[in-house]
Amino acid sequence: MSKIFAFSIRKDEEPYLKEWAAAHPAVEVDYTDKLLTPETASLAKGADGVVVYQQLDYTPETLQALADLGITKMSLRNVGVDNIDMDKAKELGFEITNVPVYSPNAIAEHAAIQTARVLRQDKVLDEKIAKGDLRWAPTIGREVRDQTVGVIGTGHIGQVYMQIMEGFGAKVIAYDAFKNPDLEKKGYYVDSLDDLYKQADVVSLHVPALKDTINMINDDTIAKMKDDAVLVNVSRGALVDTNAVVRALDSGKLFGFVMDTYEDEVGIFNEDWQGKDFPDARLKDLIDRPNVLVTPHTAFYTTHAVRNMVVKAFDNNLALVEGNTPETPVEVK
């Protein structure tokens, strides 16, 4: 009988793990809520493969600890693989899978809802109403259909966001280093990022964190944007130089900021800070601003997406364990 061990299983993931286990009685499934570390790796002893999800790095020590147990088949329940030490993984002969598409709609919907909320100044209005101030002015909104929405990255999520924005009636333009032929045929693409910054009232990021995209939003690129632009980041915190965004909010260059990911989020997001000293003054300042909407990396967090992440990761891992080709392998290089 094959055995799969899962790390960092949350309460909301348990029903889907149990659903998968019930559908695969020939596979022994065990799990923990602990993150995978060199110390916790021993919990997987006797397993043929592991299913994982975490923001911590998969360090050489962590990978070695698994390999020492004879485990080199690892399936991520998420997309990103930038926190895996690939050199060590290759050296140890790891086979890795991820779940690159679990619900583009979840993330795109969140980005679209938050974009509209910033434009309509919902946060300001909500706070006024809560205090009993039911006056309209000066909290006047902007209609989505009056905006030019610039989408950077036209993969699965970016395309759904484009559709939603067009549903509102907005003009949508896009930039991607790797153009989608259908979108290119329909004339969405501008020639350069500078062109997009120059035209867009809303700039929404839908790209991975790569060497070329780290801090792609900075003082220089913000200066190229239209006055009163809205910046939306539901992709990766590292895409944005947060200090530059703070400066642009202070100066009034940016009308608003939608932030679901943060460059220093590890150890802060998905923790309860009620009654405790908040550890990041910059983040606290952003949370408190009337024109900034912060969510703690929850754009993906829907029942539909979580089920897909669990089920697809276990399907992938079982394929690896049984010597079959998984649906979404990751190139270990």
C-alpha cells in the first residue's frame, strides 16, 4: 500500500483531504498541521511522497531531511516554486509537481472587487457610515467604465480579470512579454510597459516573481503612471517596492492601492495580532490608510480553489508514487 503524508494542512483543507482519501482506499493518507522543516520532516517517515504548502523556503536542509527518509516525490498545493532550492532538489533527484491553475476566478474576482471598491472609495464611506456620518461629499466615486485598465500579465488570472473589467465597461489594455495570440489578434496589447503606464488609470499585476519582475513597480515606474492611478497587486509582494508606493500615496500620485500580497508577509499574514504589538509599522500604516485595501494573501481563498489545490496535489503525488506522469510536473533545474 502506498502512503502519502501531507504537511501544513489547515482546518479548511481537512474535508477535501478526507474526501480524497475516501476515494482512494488503497492509499494510506496521514497529515499534520505543522510546516515542513528539517525537524518536522521526520513525521513523514514511511511515506512514499509528500504533499506540501508553505511560504517558508524549502531549504537544502529541509530537502535533505526528506531524502534521508527516502522521500523525493513532493507535490505542492500551490503555484509558486521560487522558494525551492532547485540545485539541491536536482542533486537529490526530487520529482516535484505544483497546482498552477486551481481557480483563476478566485484571484481575478478578488482583484476586480477591490479595484471597484477603491474607485468608489468604499473604505472611506464605510468608516463614515459607521460613525453616523451619512453625508455624501467629498466621498465621490469613479465609475469603472470610465477607466482604462492596464493588465500586466495575461495568463489565466489576468485574462479573467480582463473579462470582469470589460463586463464593467472599462477599456482594457495589456502587456505581456509572451503574447497570447488570441488577445493579440483582438488588439489588447500595447508595445511596452511604458505605454501601459502612460495610458492606464488602473494598473493590475498578474505576473510571477522572477529576476526581471522583482520591484518592477518602483519610483521610476510610478512616475510614468497617470496621476491618480490605482495600483493592484494580487500576485507577489516582491513585484512592488512598497516604500515607493508609500511615497506615491503620500504625494497623491496614486489614488489608491489594492494589496493582497506583501514583500515581508511571511510570519505576519495568517496570524492573529489582536492584543499584541503589530510587528510591521509600514504595513500597519498601509492598513490604516483610507485609500489602501489590504487583505492577507486571501485572493485565492475560496472553497472552490482550496478543494482544487488539495485534490490536484494528491492526484499529482499519487501519479509520482506509482511511477506515472503527473498532470502538472515542475521542471527541476
